[in-house]
Amino acid sequence: MPKIREEERADTHRSGGPPNVARSRTGVPGIRHERGMRSVPNVTIEWLQGRTLDQKRKVIAGITDLLVDVADARKEAVQVTFINMSKEDWGRGGLLGIDRTDVVP
């Protein structure tokens, strides 16, 4: 199991992030260390709806491979969840996504 330097740990008092979340030198969060144990990496992606199943399959495969290679995660333990939002339920710059002309999924 990789050793995590103290400065690589997110600190809720300094960063506002969740406690005990290790971040690799490349900035990839994911594996929580509690009492020396490794738990399941969970990745949640919020994006606009409209991606195909093939695109989702490729994203899950890519994220899984990244966490296995960079964070020493077990492939079968990596979980990825997609949250699909409509343009009516999301906004940026003071406008709903549906009112923006520069927003595409």
C-alpha cells in the first residue's frame, strides 16, 4: 500500500474538503485511508445529459485505469456514478443552461 505524506492529506480546517481523503502527487483524489486500511474509490461525475452508452463505457474504463495506475486502486473496487443534468436544471454565469448558446453536452 502506498504511503501518504501528511501534506498530501486533505484537511477540513484548511481546504474545506472531506477528512482522510488522500490526494496523489498528481492531485487525483480517491482512496480514503482510515486506520491504514484502503477503501473503495468512488467517483461521481455531474454532467449534462446526452452522452451515449459507448461514451459512458469509455469514461468508466478510463477513470478505472487511471485510479489503478496512479492511486494503486483495485480495478474491481472502483465505482463510477453519473449524474445526468438537463439544461433546465443547471446554469452558469447567471443563466440557465437552456438559455445559453455556448452549452453542449
